[in-house]
Amino acid sequence: MRTAALYAGLLGLLLFALTLSVSEARHRTKTAIGDGGDEVLRRRIRAHGNFVEYVPLSLLLLALSESLGLGSLFVHMLGLVLLVSRIAHAYGISQPREPLAFRMLGTTGTLIVLIVTALYCIWSFF
């Protein structure tokens, strides 16, 4: 699971950056709970929340796929798609004038990784 571990580490750093982004906005707006009606904070909270909703299972499926024999090159490709997708999604959703293309790219890429690895895990069972 060496290859999946690389992407887990990189995505962990992205989660850290998203967390700092929310913390900065909370500090700026002096908002401890919720979004306090601040649009920037609301968008940053959703970027962070969406990341933690999708990335853990995607990474687990990626690591399981690698451990079940999915080739390193394919794991790299899927890991890179997941990383780029999450960066694009976080960028898109956190912008006040949301560039929808980034959010759609991020969602699509994430779901592709989720579906491909889920199907590989099921296929490997049989």
C-alpha cells in the first residue's frame, strides 16, 4: 500500500490547508460555531466538510485496491485524479463567485475514483 500511502499523505496535507482556511475565517469573523452569516466562512466550511465526506472512503478503497493487486501505475493514476479533483473542488466551492467548472471537475473525478476502486474491490472478491 506504499503508493496509496503517498496520496493519503498528500491529501492529509490538503485537509490541513482546508482546516487552516476555516480557522482563519473563523478568527477573522470571530465565529466559533456555524458560519455567522459570513459567505466566505460558509464556503470554506463546505469545502472542508465535503473533503471529509468523500476522501476517507476513497482513500480506503484505493489502499484496498492496491493491496488486492491493482497495479502501482493505476493506483498512481487514480491517486493523482483524486488529489487534483479535491484541489479543484476545494478551489471552486470556496470562491464567492463560484467557477462551476472546478467544482464539477472535482466532483466527477472523485466519483470516478470511488466507483472504479469500489468495483475493483468487489471484482477482487470473486
